[in-house]
Amino acid sequence: NLKIGGANVEITTAGGTKYFQGASNIARLYHTGNEKLATTATGIDVTGTATMDGLTVQTTNGTNVLLESSNSYQYLQFKNTVETNNYLGFVADDFTLTAANKKYLQVENGGDISFYDDTGTTAKFFWDASEERLGIGTASPAKLLHLSETGDGTKLRITRGGLCEWDF
């Protein structure tokens, strides 16, 4: 048995480049002196790319998240808290929608698809899979194609071959 103890344990090359450091209840692994893996109270932090044969994600709050980039703060979110609320969505900055972050796209487990406006809170293009209805400007389409606009002006423009235009 080999036991190494101390408040700050390091394993290095002869030149002092770190392979391993253990201090303050954190174990850190290094590659050519650059930290790549560190233990935390809740798991591990990886710096760089993790390559593996498989990945199983388990969470306690029912939300599984893949971080697209640690610098851009864009998230791809898989939510599975209740079977009827399963969805795939793209959100910015966090899992919880606030004024600071936005939802862009949501695909629900029943096939409903929502594209959101620039506020990230209102679905402006909505496919209702169970009713087979498309809503533009509404998340509650009443007809096969339901266009809704609250402002003045053209609501719909139909063009054919660039020769004919109809505004409604």
C-alpha cells in the first residue's frame, strides 16, 4: 500500500509540471500543466472536451441539460418532469425563464411545436399536433390555418410566381 497525505498533495514531473493536485477536498487532474478535471461537491467539472463510449444523465429535479458552449451560455434543454410536459427546447442563459433569458423553440412530447417571439415568452408560430392546426401569431389556432395580428396593416400576403400579389 502507498498512502500519501497532506494538506496540499501534488504529483508532478521532474520539472514541476502538475499531473495531480489534491487540496481543500478537491482532486484535480492536469494535462501538460493545464487543469482538465476537478471534483466538486456535486460531481465533476471538465475543462475541454469529454470523449466517452456512452453517456447516462441522471438528475434529481427532472431537467436534463446539455450545455452547447460554456462561453455563449446557450442551452439545449430536455425536460422530463411529468410525462405530459416532456419537451425539447432551446433556451438562452438558464433553465428558468426570466426577463434575462429567452425560450426560442419548444417541441413537446405530443408533437406540438412552438417558435417564440423576441421576448422569448410568447409563441408566435405554433403547430397543434392533436388538432392538426397551425397558428401564426397565436398559440391557440381555431382553424386549420389561423393568422392573428393585433396591429393595423396587411395580415397576409400571397404571391404567385412574382406576378400576382394578394394582401389581406
